[in-house]
Amino acid sequence: TNAAVPFGSHNADDDGFKQSAGSLRAGWTFAPGWRLEGLLLQSSGKTQIDDGPGADARAGLHNSVQSLQVGGPVLAAWRTQLALGRSVDRYDTLSSASAFSSLGVIETDQQQLAWENRIALPLGEALLVLERVNQDVSRPGTPFDVSSRHIDALATGWSALLGAHSLQASLRALPDQIAFKFSQCPED
């Protein structure tokens, strides 16, 4: 913030940001080409932001990700992977000078299940993905009009390298819409 701005939020103190994070990844190859892998990632922090003359807004931050996946060859030309994941993002408003700010936690929780299949073709590779995503969000005070949604999707695609060109075509179908994309990009 800038002290020269009339009616601004300038506060001449130092504003801090502190964060601690860690991650763990482990895997196990249990058959030729087959691997089970898990991932844990977590970060927590606190932040201060100028919120008016002589006042700071303070917030706590917390993010976490967990995933588990297994994949390998089904046949010589067919690879499959099943992945399950969850992420949680929390923003906790600890203090605010604004009468319009609600104290408390805004939280987004997302779970995802995806099944991916890649098949080698005489020209390029085919891709087929089935996916399910569940999302929930909450906040202090008045809840959101829509605080939960579920997305089921089917995606298919094809990609190939032809000389200096990379070709890709894909289709993703959702319950209420279908999107189509085709692109041709020269290689770098």
C-alpha cells in the first residue's frame, strides 16, 4: 500500500509471511512395468496484509494434497493408470479491520478419480480417460448458493509427430456439453 493515497489502507509496519512445507513421495515396482506410487504434500503459513491505518489483516493458510496411483502395461501397446487424489485448501481469516470481512475458514475440498488408457497406434497414440471430480466449498457466514458439485467426464484423444509437426485431436464429453479441439503446432 502507498501512504500517499488518500483514504488508503497504508500501515507503515512490516508485514510478515511465514510458510512451512513438506512433501513425501514413495513408490513400489511390483511387476514388470507396473508401479504403485503415493504422494503427500502439505504446507501451512500465516500472512499479514495492510488493512487500514494502523491495522493488519491476518490469515492462516493450509494446503494439502494426497494421491495414490497404480499403472502399467496391459498389453504391449496398451498402458493403463488409475489415480485417486484429494486436495484441501484452507484460508482462515484471523483478524480484519473491515466490518465487511467475516472471520473464519474458507475451505475447498476436492476429490478426483481418473482412469487413463494409452494405446500405441501405427500412427501416433490414442488416449481414453474416465474421470470423476467432487468439489465442496464452505465459508463463514452466509454459505455459497452452490457449495458442492460433481463432474463426470469422458475424454478421448489422438496425438502424433509427423516430421516437424505435432498433431493432436481431442474430445471431452461432460453430461451437458461436448467440447472439440484440434491443433497443429510446429516443434520447437
